[in-house]
Amino acid sequence: MADDKPKSPDEQKLKDLSDRMNTDLQTSKKYMDPIHQLMDKYYSMYRNRWTDNNQDFQVSDLYAYVETVVPILTNNRVRATVHSDYPDYIKHADGIADILDHTYDINDWDYKSQKIARMAEIYRSAIAYTGFDADYKNGSGKLDIKNINMRWCYLDPAPTEFEESGFFFYVEPKRQSEVVKMYPKKKQEIIDSVGKSSASMGSDQKGNNWFKSWVNTMKNWVTFSADSKSMNRLQEYQTLPELTEDQKRKNSVAFIHYWYRDDDDKWRCSYWADDVLLEDMPNPFWHERLPYDIYNPTDDILSTMGVPMGEHIENLNYEKNVMMQYIVKSAERAVDPILIFNTAMGIKDPQALREKATETGTLGLNNPDMVPLSAIAEYFVPPPLPNYVLDLPDRFSQLEDRLTGVNDSFRGMSDATSGKEVQLKQEAAYTRIKTKIDNFERFNKSIAEKIIVNAMQFYKETRAFRIKGDYTKYADMQGQEDAPFEVQPIQKGMEQVPQQEGQEPTQEPVYDRTEFFMYANPNEWTNIVDDQGEEAPQAEGLEQEDATPTKESAERAYKILQFTVEIEAGSSLPTSRMARKEEALELAKMQMIDQEAVLDSFDWPKRDDIIKRMKEAQQAQMQQQQQMQEQQAQMQAQQQQAQQQQQMEMKQMEMQAKQQEQAANHEHQTKVTQMNNDAKGQPTQGDQQPQQPDIAGGLDKLRQADPRLANLSDEEIMSLIA
């Protein structure tokens, strides 16, 4: 009668939550267990392990397909551009975009995205977790992105969109000591539950193991009657089986993340160790969304999960292997044909006869002249296979290419005369893969939106972010007091600056143009202030009783949290390196890009040193050209000065000649006048000399009349008068 005892409110709440968790788990297991079995089956296909299939020739086309598609999806990082919905926070959006790239870098997202894409192609779907790791680097914390094992997830079977789920389970195996360290108060309950609960990973109860799957094996109905001594097969050697998942995790605790919706349709999270409740809490994230995102390469219109490509490849792959086995057996019979013999000759051991003929190439006869060799024994060579049989494996491969969208152009194996032609053919072949790329970009967009809100929620102090890019893009922000963050370039060294002649050379610091430091506190951007100037609770805390924000402060907090994430169109599509190099060379010939851009496109080693030497050579060439121009200008000035001097000398000579001519004319006139006076009896002026013109005095008068002539020499004034 212990069950009839009234329960306390906490006990009743725990029982209700436990009943709800078990009900949701059983519902999800009915939906996910068959899918998990198929996941194990397709993983075996990917590993080229065909369970109990005894076929000799085995090649997994699923492996070839996955390893061809994954590099295409992850070759280029998906680029997310962050925009603010309000003009006052444009710089904040730029800083958030850099923090987003920084988060991808510290989480090795380029590598993790490959694992996610590979898992999704094998398992039909993949899931990533976006949260905050508070223990990272001695408690400094970091925004966290994890790719979790889809095999450990249990989904709600009802919705067709993952965000519309009513619950979600992530069963993560953890060491018992790790769980006890996280929840020390639950230590004894955790120890008592290991191996005893029906939900335990270490339980031996049938049907209750978390990771045990019963996969239906494929049977090969085609048999071949081949000689066992013809060839040793690798499959004949017995290998030890690998441990199953339940055997690997036998000593682990099932650390269950159970996400469910409360009465207000908001997400809550409870953590369980097997069936021991560790913690139940509301959604700890401001974005109020499920911190998990699903990637489906090919969406299923009737399910949350995607369509498995293995279902389309499996039968064709199997039939191709069967046909290749026929071809191999036919080739073996042609190389080592059947030996037929004449039973009338009394041969008692035909196998010994065959082996002797195989080893020596001859047969010993008692009377070679009696009958020809063909009458005793002869090899029977089988007829060649028809051409359509030999072509069938290629036909199967073509059908697989049509289903998967992978062809020779996609693989880069088609004939082409240039890199540009390769790129054009590949872009034409990407029509089938474009849907996968769109889904992958949407998956990354959802992750980026959560990272942005998590950055403003959990980064509560100013910290340094090492950002990849050119720091000069924030040059207009330097010196602004209201700037949301601070940028500090990274100094690479000192560079000598060329100076003019007679000046001492100086050195200036050289900064890295590929990365820089940004100091920011995203949480500070979301703070609101009331009328009294006191800081009110942050944006998510507005529902608290002591929060008295004004309308303006609430609007401000709302605006700062509104960022739009846009994914660049086709950002995941790969680019042909050869085609990009050819385009760079063409643009350089058209002078649309410089030599530095060409080296960047070629990714040439030590290009920074090459660019530095190129700049030094350009500066030296410019200095040489400048010196030549100065010398030419000086020579031209000297020539002009010489010409002017020559012209002035010629003018002076002309003026002297005119003066002499005038003096001669004056003397002649004086003589003529004197002779006339003598003839008339007038007194002569023999003692008087002819009066010379006063040129210097006249020039002085000109200087006094025109101040502009005050600094000119006599010769220059005479040249002007001339």
C-alpha cells in the first residue's frame, strides 16, 4: 500500500516528468529504431562490409558517392553576412560578423562541417549543437559548436520541420565519474542505477540496450560452382568481429538530454543519468529555440529526417557486384580452362593428369604415334561473354550517376582544353547538387543566428578576438568615442621610408593585413537604462518583477537584438583553381587588378616577400624617373637661360650699333650745319661737343615710373623695350 501514500508536490512533479519522459521516449523509439537499423546497414555499406554476403567481388558505391559529394559541400566555408535592421547598429553588425567567423575558427568548423556532411550522406541526416562551453580555457568560456552522433538521437515523429518538434532526446554516453563530478549530490543514485535500470547502457535485459540494433542480413542467391583450389580468396580468412556499440558503452552512463515543451509551449530541458533525474530547467538561451539544428541533404516532404541515398544505390550496387562476379568467373575459366579427357584411354586419375599438364605444359604418352594428343585430353575454353554483359556494370554506374547527380564533369574527369572550360562544365553538372548546397547553407544560417544571440548573452566582459581580415576596413571608426568595439592591428616589423635628398631615412611600423585583434563586449550592447540612469535587467530579463524599463529602453534592447543573417548565394559551390588563375591573368592584362591580386589568386609561396620586393623596385624606379625628370627640367632651364643670355647680348650689340650710327649722323649733321654757318658768316661753336643721350638716366626714370621694373637689370629693361 506504499503506492497509495500521498506524494509531496515535488515528488508528484518528478513522477509526472518521469512518466512524460518515458512516454515520449517509447514513442520516439518506435519511430527511430528502424531508422537506426538502416543507419547501421548503410554504415556497413560505406565501410564495404556487406554482412553475410559471400560474394567475392564487393565494391561500395556508397563510399565513392559520399567521398565525392562531401568535398564539394565543404570546399568553401559558407559565408554569412550580418545586417542590422536599424541604422544605429551597423557597426555592431560588422563586429558580430567578425565574431561569427572567429567562432567558426576556434571550433574547427571547417573540419567539423566535413564530418557533419559525411554523416548526413550516410545516415540521411546530421545534427549539430550550438551552445556555450563555460569551462573552456580555465573558465574563460567560448561559443561552442558540436557535431553529435545521429545514432544517439531520438526525434519526434509527428512534425515535418525540426523546429516544430514537441520533444527531442540526445542520449550521450558518459563516464560515471564525469557525471558524478557534474552532479555530486546525485552520486549515490547514479551509482545505484548503473547496470540495474532498464534504461541503463550496461543493462543485460533484452531489448533495453541503447545502441543494440538487429540488422537484417542480405543473402546472395547466386551461387557459382568454382574449383576451390583455383584461387585463395581474402574472404576465406576469418577475422575477429568488432565490438558493437552496446559492448563499447557497457560501463558508461546514459546521460540523457531531454528537451520538451511546457504549458506555455516554450522549451525546457531536463538531464537524466539513466532514469535518475539530475536537473530540470527552463531553456537557458535567449533565442528560446532548440539549440540543435538538423541537416538533411535531401529533404523528405513527409518527415523531419531526410531521404537516404543508400536506398537508391543499394540494389544497383548489389547487381553491379553480381555482374562483375560473373565477369571475373568467366575470366578465370578462360585463363584456366576445364580439361576434358578420353575415358576410353583408361585414365584413372584425371585430376593428377590436369595438375601435371598445368605444371609442365605436356602430357606423357606411352605411344605418341598411336593417336594425336587431342584424342587423349584437351582444354575446353568457354565462349566469350556477350558484349552487353560486359557493358552492364557501366550501365549500372550510369544509372547511379543519374540518381545521385555525380558524373564525370562533377568529378572533374571530363575532357577540357582549359580551366575555364572545366569550371563551366562543373557548374552545369552542379544542378543536382545545388539542392544539397542550399540545405547546407540554410543549416549554417540557423547555427549563425543562434551564435549571434549567444555571443550577446554569454560574452559579458571585454575580450580579445583574433579576426582574419584587413583592419583598415574599420579605419573610419578610429577615434570615435561611441564605437562599439576597438580594433588593434598586429605589427609585423619596421619598414624604411624613402626620403628626399639631404634628409635622414626613417622607419615606420608595418602591420599585418590578413588578421587583427578586436576588443568587444557584446553583452554590453544589450544593456538598457531606465529614466533614473540605472541599469535595468538585460533584454531577456524584462519579465522580472524588479524590472522597470522605460519604453525607449525596451525598444533599444529590442533593436540591438535584431540582426539578419544572409548567406551568400552559392557560397559553398567550389571554384576551379585553374579557372580562377586564368581569370586573374586576364584581368591583370586588362589592368583591372594589380600584380598583388594575381599572386593572391595563385597562392604563391612567400608572396609577402615578393610583394615587398616589387614595391621596393617600383619605388626605386619612381625615384629614378623623378631624378631623370629633374635633370631634364634643369637642362631645359639652362638652355632657356643661355638662349635668353644670347638674345640679350645680340640686342645690346644692336643698341650699340644704333647708338654709334646716331652719333655718326649727329656728327655729320653738326659738320654740315657748321659749314653752312661758315658760309653765311655765323659764329661757329668749335669748342662745343655733341651731347650724348643719357641712357642710364632714362632707365632710372622708367624704374621710378613702374615699380615692377625696380628689380630688373638694365639689359632686361632694354630687352623689354626692344
